Amino acid sequence: MHRTHPIPARVLPVNPALDSSGKIKPRVVVLGSGWGAMTVLKSIDHSKYEVVCVSPNSSFNMTPLLAQAAVGSLDFKATMESVRSCGSTQLYHAWADGIDTTAKHLLLTPAYPPAFRTAPPATLGPDDAPMRSFPNARGRQYLLPYDKLVISVGAYNRTFKTPGVRENAWFLKDVQNARSIRWRILEVFEMADHPTMSDEQRRQLLSFIVVGGGPTGSEFAAELHDLVKSDLTRIFPKVAPLAQITLIDASSGILSSFDASLSTYARQKFKRDGIKILLERQVKRVDRGRLVVEPDGEIPFGLLVWSTGVCSTPLVKSITCIKKDERNSFLYTNEHLHALASQGEVEATSSSEATPSAPKVLSDVYAIGDCAQIDGVPLPATAQVAAQKGKYVASVLNGKISPETKFTFKNMGQMAALGGGKAIVDSPQAKIHGRWAWIIWRSAYTFMSLSNRNRILVPFFWAVNRIFGRDLNRF
Ligand code: FAD
């Protein structure tokens, strides 16, 4: 049969890139484009390695600024950075769906919809023999060989299997989520502004619920409060006073990872602002526009943002060759951030650490960020930990630090913005709250933006929005 397009081999060539002296560069494949991955991509020596990133997101999202983007205090583009800005990184816009640490192959699925594919290969060609290590591979998938692998695929939103959350709640994990939240906030205000609405209907629409009183949920509640009290009160003066923000948590406090004096300060500030805090509540179900919670019963909402921590991604769940915790939540590494082989897995390692009793080390595979933990040294799932691990891996690969040096986490503390120009900062050196903490918060996140472009854009948008009001366009 005549074919208009040749069927491409489904195994990408090994080591095609050469360095300046004509030698083949080892291929480092980085999975993900979040905090851990981007730090590696930014810091690794691109002249030494062929650097490939595999991610369904072609941009990094600056997560600590997403709450601000969701309420129009920042433009979305100030919270994003293209992966392609990292040296000569080759990006494959794809999901990694399988890892074979013996053959050193990854199984990739393109992240675009199948309809875009013109000539899908139906059967395996002669060059595709290695594909057979993934017997369940489907038509569009292909293999990418690696020399070194860095797994930084992050985590998903945890829902505790509460019925209706995935269908009826909003999440705040990336820029797309922030965009959809901004859209919904404006939509419910526009709906409530119709003259045909009763005040009761308006109250239901303008009920904003945040489930999860950790830093993400609390910061979003605070930012939303500022938006409602300033720009939305100006634009919708009749209906804005009917808006109610409710923060719900299963525990007895909010921001409980902070020093007790700071979380109490936050709670008092929220109360003064009129943010209702419901503690020790059990969410039973989320229906369309209605939350069922014990002991309160049904609470209607126009927007419910769900932020109750993280759980493992499908890739981490499916990996069998790497040691994991009993709950299948994260990958275990040693203190050099090398993945540990799962029991029974035969792997080639030259590491001197491997003794008959010690777990075997996959010396070409690193695992960092929210998807990984050092065996016996648990660290929080934060950007800070992911970025420090990413920096460490790049330094080892660049030869800047000896592979014998262990990773050590330097705790720089934690911060949360509370709205109204107030924040809390909990660092090993000091516990600060109020205006100074807010200045530290803003300076830190301006500085932590990964590019000079965003270090200029972030304060620029803050200034513009302060003068002219927030961006309240729905797009
Ligand atoms: P992520 O940054 O989540 O990146 C994971 C990447 O992997 C994504 O690009 C994803 O698309 C990709 N991916 C997923 N599956 C696959 C796959 N199968 N194949 C390829 N790629 C895949 N931490 C702080 O320290 N301070 C803060 O102020 C703070 N604020 C936050 C605010 C919000 C709204 C959120 C959501 C988080 C916040 N965090 C904060 C936590 C912090 O963002 C995470 O700990 C951090 O992003 C973890 O980095 P990571 O690289 O492990 O994963």
C-alpha cells in the first residue's frame, strides 16, 4: 500500500548531539517543568550534556504567585517562564508514561490530542524492538533513551476520595487553574448583578468557599478578600457586600505549619476581615454549587477552591522499578538523590554504597521535588526543597561538587501573605508579622522569579494594579 508519510521509528536515536570537540554528549532527560526540573534545566551545563525536558507543560508556573494571578493582582505571564528559555533545552511536549531503568528508556505519550496526529504508526517497525519492554504501549507512544534521568513530576491535588470534588470544585495548581478561577469569580459577580436576582440567590452565588487552611488556601482566601473589598466593591457596589468568604479545615487551626503565634495572628486578621473560619469540619460531598459538610449540613457556593495537600501522580503510582513508601505516594532516594531500586529489581550500579543489605542504588536516576523523599529523611513538599534538590543535582552533574557530597537541606523558613499589606514570616532567625513581613514576602518572590524578565514584570504589575486597579477582564 502506498503511504504518503513514512512511519517514523518509535525509538528516538541515542546520543545524536556532539560537543565542541566532536564527542557525543550524554543525554540528560528531565521529567517535568516545575520547581525541581526548571532549577536543573537552568543550572546544568548545556555544553557538557544534551539536555531534554519532557513535560505536558511547556512553561514553568511560579506557584507562590498563582493566588495573586487568580484575582488579577498579577498578569498570568508574570508567573510563567518558557522551558525553551533554558539554554539549548530540547522540549518534548509529552507525558512520561513508563520508565525502564534497565534498558534506560522512557515511554512518552505526546501531550497534544490524538486528532492532531496525521499518520499514526499502527504496528511496530524493525527499529522498534526496544518498545517491546512496554507491552501495553499504544499507537502514539514512543521511546526516548537516556543516559541520566531526573524525575521531577511533582504531585496532584489530594481529594481524600471525597465524592464530587474533581467534578465540582476548582483547584489552584497551575496557571490554567488560576485563569479558570479568575473567570469564575467575575462570572458569579456578573450573574449576581442582574436585576432579576433576589438577594438570597445573590448570596448563594457570592458564597466563596476555600477547603484547606494551609498556605495555599489561606493565601487565596486573603487575596480574594482584597479583590472583593477593593475593585469588585467599586465595580459592583450593590452586590459586593453580599459576598462571603469561608475557609474550612478539618484540623483545629489554619496555617498550622507556622509558629503558633503567627497562625493565631493570621486567624485574628481573617476574623477582623470577615473571612468565616470553620474548623474541625468533615467535608462529605461536593455537589454542583453545594457543599455537604459535617456538622453544618449544606452550604451553597458560587466558587469552591479545594486545597488539601498533594498525592502522587499516575507516573509515580505506576513505577515498579523504584522503591516507594507503602502508600505508593513518592519515590525513595538516598542522600545523593539517586533513586533506590525496588526490592527484587536487578539494576547495574557501580556505587560503592551498594552492599548486600543496603538498598540498591540507580546511579543514573535522580528523583527530586514533591514526587520524591530521601529514605529516612522526610522533608516538606515545597518549592524550596524542590529547587535546592534541583540545584544539587545540577552541581553534581556539572562536576562542581563531588558525587560523594550528600544533599543537605537549608531551611530558609516559610511565608504567607494575608492580604491588606500584611504577611507572616517564620524563619529560623525570626518570627515576623504585619507590614514588614509583607515587604519581605514581596521582595522574596520578586527575587525568586526565575528570570530577569519576570523580576521586572512582577513589581511592574503590582505597581500598575495599585494605580489603575486589578485586571478584571475575562479572557
Ligand atoms: P511541580 O512544580 O508541581 O512540577 C511538576 C511538573 O511535572 C509539572 O510541570 C507537570 O506538568 C509535570 N508532570 C507531571 N506528570 C508528568 C509526567 N508523567 N511526565 C512529564 N511531566 C510530568 N512552596 C513553597 O516553598 N513556597 C510557597 O509559597 C508555595 N506556594 C504554593 C502555592 C500554590 C498555589 C501551590 C500549588 C504550591 C505552592 N508551593 C509552595 C508548593 C510548590 O509549588 C511545590 O512544592 C513545587 O512546585 C514542587 O516542585 P516539583 O518540581 O516537585 O513539582
